[in-house]
Amino acid sequence: MPKTDQTLDDIVITRAILDRYFQKLLDHTEIDVAVGGAGPSGLTAAYYLARAGRKVAVFERKLSIGGGMWGGGMMFNELVVQEEGKRILDEFGVRTKPYRENYYTADSVEAITTIASKCCQAGARIFNLISIEDVVIRQDRVAGLVLNWSAAEAARLHVDPLSIAARFVLDATGHPTEILQIIQRKAGRLLTPSGKVEGERSMWAEVAERTILENTREVYPGVYVTGMAANAAFGAPRMGPIFGGMLLSGERVAQMMLRILEGS
């Protein structure tokens, strides 16, 4: 059997990373949906969109993905879902345990790592350490995102950003509603009662889990909102460490966008 060269070259390693990364980034400069935020709702939405054959990129400011799901409640890494939320965890292959009627628990680390893996395997691409600093607006509609390295933002460096084009943008940035904040500052009224981000209310799981699906919708032409960002946008309560609504919101917003994309 012929021997193969087993030596490792540091420069080849560098070139491999650069070649593959920039190939991936270039392939996602024009996409169907750009998702801001790699928490559970954003990843769930990206999974369903990619599974349907759509080109999706998720942009996350932090090094780690998963949003608040990692920590469960108060850093106790268990989470709770209700019956309908369990349906989505079952689809992902996340193990759950019944606690009481309509209450199920799951290991939060298993849950978010599995969701992220399934999202990638479905074809979505996740770009971490990238901040969204602006939006692209054409003819009174958001048509893309303006991106920069998170490190440049953290260091307060004046470095000009780059842009990508997207048919739809999804704000899944959670409590801060980062994309909506940019839009209301630079583009005008949102499709909320006041025309601005209404702001989240105090924690109330029952109401929050119900209203999150009502608030998952278009909030500016070309922009949808999901997860905790949906409740923050429309002035509903936060839900705390129950994650069924987050998953269901991600599924719901993907269905909304797919209906439009498939009809166009």
C-alpha cells in the first residue's frame, strides 16, 4: 500500500480556512432570508426555511450561538416546554421528560446543540462574530443587511462595513430587537401601534407564550420578527425559561415567509 504524506503544513491549514470561509461567505451575499440572531427561534426558523430549499444565513454577534437557551433558568441548564413545543423538539430529536401534564423538561445543552446541528445540516449557514450595524433600504423596503466584525464593534474601530442582499430579513435578536432599533432610528415607522418598538413587559409565561405567536409577523416591509423580539416589538411580556413559544414562533415565521417566497 502506497504511503501518503502525513506531514502538516501551517500555511496549508491557513489557506484551507480562508478558502472555505470566503467561499461560504461569497455564496451568501445574495440570499432568500437573512436571520439576525442565532437563538432558538432564529435557528428554528432557519432550519425550516433551509429544509424547504431556501438560501438562509444566520448572523450572530457572539462567539457562541444559542441565545439564552444554554442557561435554562438562572444557569440551571434545564428548560421547560409545553405539549406543542415538545412536538418541535421531537422533530429535532431532542429528548424530553414529562414533569406534569403539559410540562416537559429537556437538557438545555442537548437542545440547543441539536437544533444548531440540524439547522446546519438542513443547509442554513451560521456566521458568528458578525454584527448587524445597519440595514439596506430600497424603495421603502428593507432589502439586506450591513455587516461588520463584532471585534471591530467591541474595539470601537472605525471600519467600514460590507452589505448583503436578502429578500427578507428576520429579527431574532431577542430582548434588544437590534434590527428594529436600527429601522425605527433610520427608516421611520414600524408596523406597531406606536410606530416604534413597544418594549417588553414583565415576565408572565402564560400570556407571553400565547402572544408570541400573535406577534410573530411582518413589522416593516421586508422584515419579520420572531421569538422574544416579537413580544418586545409589540409590548407583550417576557416568558422566562419556557421555550415552547420560541420554537413555535420560529416555525410560524418560516411558514409565513415560505408562503410568499413560493408564490413569487
